[in-house]
Amino acid sequence: MQCRFFEEDVPINCISMSTDGKYILVSSNEKNIVYILSGNPAEKYTIYGFVEFEGVVLNSVFHTHDGKLKVLAVLKNNLLAGADVPLQPVANRVVAIPADQANVTYRKIDRGSNRIITN
């Protein structure tokens, strides 16, 4: 199976897997989008959907907060973004998951921040 994440030639520079191995994040430091995929080879790494943030994504990781799996992303415009991870494919995977459905939140961070590490 071959999949093209972005319409134009954009390097994928961040691939991250959840600690349980069920989900994969794919992002580029030239786009404001984070793709969420199944980590299960039996599901052929199905794309569950994507979240569009208010800035270019420098780095993205998974984080569990209050028992819910979330995506955290450092954005080029000095914001830390967070969003809920869909646990199954969304109805329309051609458009971004709506911000209110993904519960997207933002927080201002220090200028020059470019990595996020969680435990």
C-alpha cells in the first residue's frame, strides 16, 4: 500500500507511535496538519483522520491526559497545541476533524521552542 499525505512534495519529518502501539502520528515541519493512523498492520495502517492547527507543526507526540489519548504539537508560531485522538476512522477523512470535535486547545510557549517530550 502506498499513501500520499500531502498534495505537494513535502518532507515527512515526524513519525511517532503511541506507547500501546495502536496509533501513529505523521507530520511535516512545512505544514499545519497532523495525520492520525492506525498502528495495526491488519488494518493496513488506516488513516483515522487529521487535525489542522493554527500554525506549522514543528514536532508532535502522543500524550495521555485524564485517561484520554491526545496529540500534542509544538507550532512554529510559539504555541503548544493539543487535540483528542479519534479512536476509529472519522466519517469524512478528506476534511480536517473540526476543532470543536477534536477539542483543540492552544497555549503560548517560549519563543524558539521546537520539541516536545512527554512521559
